[in-house]
Amino acid sequence: MRNRVWAKSAGAVLMAWAACAVSGVAGPPVTRCGAKIVRTGLGDAAVTPRVTVLDNADRWRLKDGEAHTGVNPHEFYFTLEAEGKDIPFPRVEIVWPGVGIARVLGAERISDTPSGLVARVTHKRTPTQVCSMISTGSVHMAIQHNWEVRRAGSYRDGAWPAKQIQAQLNYLFAAREMCRAMGFARSGDPGFRGDIRLYGFETNFPNGHVDHPPHFHIMLGWPGWEGTHAGHFRLDAEGLITRNEVTTGTGTRAYERGEVCRMVDPDGKTGFELIAMPDGRGVIMRRAAGQPEYRIREDEREAGTVRAVTVGTRPTDAHAWSEISSVRVEDDPVAGILRITITEPSGKVKRETITYDADTGAIIKTEVEETSAAA
């Protein structure tokens, strides 16, 4: 039952996760809405389309700042705001001369014009997030699809974090396999009140979500969101973990490499413990001290976490590690294809291909192929 409840509220959970970075002092009630206009092909990001509100134009205003309104080579997105609660969303005219418009998200496309289109906004939140939700038992993943042409906010300038993007993908799906091995993926009851959330980071500043510097999350999710113990494993330029910053309902605490982080549920029960390895090359996870330990660790061959992340286990910290699998992920945010390859020491290979909407992240289909060691 927990699984179904979480799936229905996944959108709300993501919104709460993003909102935690942009919350501020409460003001007068307002109504917001927004949409995203996708081009037929990449184009000039220097020209911003003109938005004209056609209904109750005196009440609505375009909200400035790239957290709310902006343009890149692939798309234009905008947010409208009006004072008051529950104001009907308006029709708008988008004037974008010489640009072919492939689709409109967050609005109903009513008609095309010689220089753009007319649409009725339907979404309260501007649909700029591009994220795929994947659930297995008590383990829930949010995979952000980072495409350089959409870079914004803190990621707009400077070197593109390609290595960190690849490393966090490998870490996240290796963490899923680690959670499988620990039994968390078998049912919606993980043995504590809540669930496990494995989230990446996003570089397009959707709705003002900063999500910087690069990191991946391992969380003990409290029912709903508030109080969730959100671990942020910060990554350096080579994909090594520098520390674990855990945000809870009471603030943030940094756990240095080698330090044990207890993740607790709303009843104060420890769900599991996390340890960033002393060398920064992985994370150890266990239900409690003295119990079997599991680990995700960079591939020891050239390129480390950028190449792959291995999953291992040992009965206690007095024993040697044995490998369970090696995980390599490839994401094509242009085509909307995510490929996960899981290789066991025996040579058995599992290939998972997830096709998703490249503009929203919504999953279209999932295909799984397994090859035995003898094949």
C-alpha cells in the first residue's frame, strides 16, 4: 500500500523537494501558472518570445528571472502571476517569429498564428523539470536528465559537470542494486516508517531549484516530505565523494568521510546507516552496526566512477568485501533513452533500457534483456 500512495504523490514530493530551495517569507496570496514551448529544432537563445495575456490581462504579470521565465536553444518557458487565490488560468498569445513550435507543455494549444500560437495555460507549476520516476518496492528513484543546452542558474557558466553527471548516474543505479541486496526492494515495507529515495541532481534550475554543487541523494523519506532525512553526497570534479550533507526538518549537518550517519524515521527508529568511505570512493550502507554491510564503490579500473560503480557486501566490518555486480549507466537526454547495464562476477549481464519523454522525463516504456554467462 505504501508503494501506491507514494506513486500517486510522486509529483507532489518532487515539488516539495524543489520548493525547499526557494522558499521565502510568506506574502499576500497569489495564483501562479506557467507553460513550456518546445522548438522543432535548436535555435537562437538570444531572442525571448513575447507573451501577451488575453484574459484579465490587467491582473496577470510575467514573473521575471530565469527560475520562472527563460529561453534556451531548445525551449521557452514562462510563469504568470496574479494577486489572489484560485484565479482562472488565462489564454496567452506567444509571438516567436520564424520559430517552428513542436509542442506546448503546461497549456492547451488552441491555434497557430503567423508568428506563434495561442494557448490556454493549464498548469499551476511551469513544467521545466525533466525527471523520470522509478520505483521498486520501498526504493524510489528520481533521475534528472541533464542536457547542456538547458543549463541555467548556478550551472549556466563554467565547465559543464559531465563527469559528475555520469558518476551520479552510476552511483544511483548501483545504490538501487545495493538496496535490492539489502531486501528493501522486495515490498513496500522496509522495516521502518517511510521509504528510501535515490535522487540525482539537475542543472537547468527548474522553478528555482538550485541543486548545486553536484551530488546524489540517498534519503530516508518520511511519509509525505517534511522531516525527510536527505543525504547529499557531494562530488568533486572527478566524481569522488567529499562529504555527506544531511538535511532534516531541523537543519543540515555535514558528515565527513568515515563518519557514521544514522538515518531515522518519524518514530526515532534507525532505518539504516550511511558512511562515506574514508577515501571518498564510495558509500557503505547497513541497517545497524555489527550487521551485514553493503557498499557502492567506484570501479577500480581507469576512469573510476565515471566508468562504473561496483556493488559489494561483507558479513561484518571484520570481513573482506565480495562483489555483487558492476553498474554502468548511459543517458541520452536528446533521444530520451536511459540504459542501465548490470554485470555480475559470473559474467551474467542484465540490460535495462528506459525510453522516456525527452521534455518531461515521463517514462514511455521499459525493456529488460538478460544474458547468461555462457551466452
